Amino acid sequence: MNPYLAGVGIGLVLLGAFVIMGRGLGASGAFSSAAAAGMASVAPERAATLEPYAAYLGDERRGPLSDWLVIEILGVTIGGFVSAWGAGRLRRGVEKGPRVSNRARLLYAFGGGTIMGVGAKLARGCTSGQALTGGALLSVGSWIFIIAAFAAAYAASPLFRRQWT
């Protein structure tokens, strides 16, 4: 897709989220909601002592699907699948360079995802939430975050380049 057209589309979706839901986009909140609902169902006594999990208990007990960010992530997953299918790019496989094994590639992906998840909790938002929502709100912290994220990616890319060429 044309990146300018995709950017306008993301901007319109972000605007719609602000107008309809009263908040911006993000992904880490969906995982937090699913984890909170899981903990509340497995260990309700412990969850009752922790503020983020308390909303999932008692008469107000609700499932993770009651959080619209979970629905957002499901929509992103389904939309990605439909997009790949429509473009003829839907196939099984592991995207990797010729010098890395499937196992190593998956370990790198899992490790990087774990680091990003921990970083999202420390930064009080994931990359999409910080860059899209925080950037649109002109949050200084979000702008610093995204500049630092790009700088770190450029600095780290030479370390991983040989695995992809």
C-alpha cells in the first residue's frame, strides 16, 4: 500500500478512536486487560489486593473482551490476515535471513517482544500508543520516546544486518 495513503488511514482511525471511544490507540493495554482477567479467574483473592485487577472481580466481573483494546487487537490480527490473503502473501514460514536458523529467529523475536513488553509497561504505553496517540496529542515524553526508539533501532541495526544479508 502507498505509505502516504496508509498514514492518512491510520490518522483517520486514530481520530475515530478519539471521537468514538474518547481515547487513542495502543496495544499493550489489551494484553494487560487479558492478563488481569486471567489472574482474576485463577487467583481472585490475590487479584483483589491489586488495583489493576480489582475491576475484574465481584459483581462487576467482566471478561477481557469487555475492553475495547482487546477487540482492537483482534481486529488488527484479522485485518492483517485478510490483507495478506488479498495481496497473495499469505503463506506459512519464518521470515529470516540466510545466516540464521528458524529456531534462532523465533528466539530473537520472542526475546525482542518480551523486552518491548517490559519496556511498554515501564514507558506507560507501547510503541503504537506512545507514537500514534502520544504524538498526536503532542506529548513531549512521547516525542522523546519515538526519537529514542528510532535512534536505538538505527544504532542496533548494524549488529543484526549480517543475519539478513
